Amino acid sequence: DTGVSQDPRHKITKRGQNVTFRCDPISEHNRLYWYRQTLGQGPEFLTYFQNEAQLEKSRLLSDRFSAERPKGSFSTLEIQRTEQGDSAMYLCASSSPHGQYFGPGTRLTVT
Amino acid sequence: AQKVTQAQTEISVVEKEDVTLDCVYETRDTTYYLFWYKQPPSGELVFLIRRNSFDEQNEISGRYSWNFQKSTSSFNFTITASQVVDSAVYFCALFTGNQFYFGTGTSLTVIP
């Protein structure tokens, strides 16, 4: 257990529905990252927060994706109008100067 | 452009053998960090090591050691006397410009 938690761990949804995932980072870490990982691939960077400010967004993050970190603590990642191609593991990580620690991930299946 | 290459897709070794996982990175930035992560079958990514671009000292932690060579842009990872519990996918990653870039991973199987 790295101290980073994600909820839910699994989500099955129908195409076209909206989904929201939550990440609770290690409390003293001010940096938070979201990644997406598909089978056989390494994690792909989606977005990054320093406290409540979203400082970087990947081109992978289409307008259907939005992320927030309202008080600089937990973060949410929302996907609107889900598509089958969104099926993946969504990983959250928080970091300190010493390292980056990942949560267990939320596995999304879009049917 | 930033890139991490892990040319070895899959490796199998017999228990107690040593194994080296290769990682080659590309970046024009002078300040960057390199990481290794382990992803066991359970799926959670486990942080192993972080090195910054100014520190080329090799590091040893138990059976694990890392060799960082800026001249060849490599950050290789060696497991000595491998054990079955080392079976996992190992990812090398580059952090620069506030973004992480991961390789495609090397799947290591240690055969008892």
C-alpha cells in the first residue's frame, strides 16, 4: 500500500455514459498526476496538478476528459460520453521530491 | 522529443541467475529524472528508484543495482540472484518538463 487510494477500483459502463473517478494522494504531496494504461503498454501521462492548479495536459486528454483538484487534496477525473476506446486502467500518482507513488488504479470497461 | 525505449519485451531466467533490464532514453533537456517501477501481476506500480541527471553514481539496494550512463543515455537495472517474486513487468520512466514518459516495459519471468 503506497498511501495513494483510488475509487472505484473497477467501473463498467455503457458507451455514452459519464464516469468519474477519485484519487486521494498522500497528504503531504502537492503534486498529483493522472495516467492511462492499456494492456501491454506503459502508463501514458494525462494531466498534472501542483496543488489545485492544473499545470500540464496531454494531447491525449480530449474535451471529453476533465480533471479537477479543487482544494489541492483529492482529485477527480471525469470522462463524458464514454467510448469503447476509453477502456483502460486509470492511474493516479502523487509525488514528493523523493519519488512518485502510484495508486492501485481504476479499471474502466466501456461496453 | 522525449522517449524511453525498453528493447527487451520479455525475458525469462532461471531462479538465482542474474538479469539486466535495459533502458535507453532520449531528451535534450539537461535536467531530468529517471525512474524504475515494478508492476507485479496484482497491477499496482511499485516505485523502485529515482535518479537525477546530475548524479551518475551507480546505486545498489540489496539484490538490485542500477547503472546510469549519460554518455550512452542508458539507465540499466540488474537483479542479482533472481527470485520467483521478481517476476513482474518493469518500467523505466523519464521525467522532464513536468511530464513522465514511460517505456513499454519488460516482462520478466523467473522460473523456479
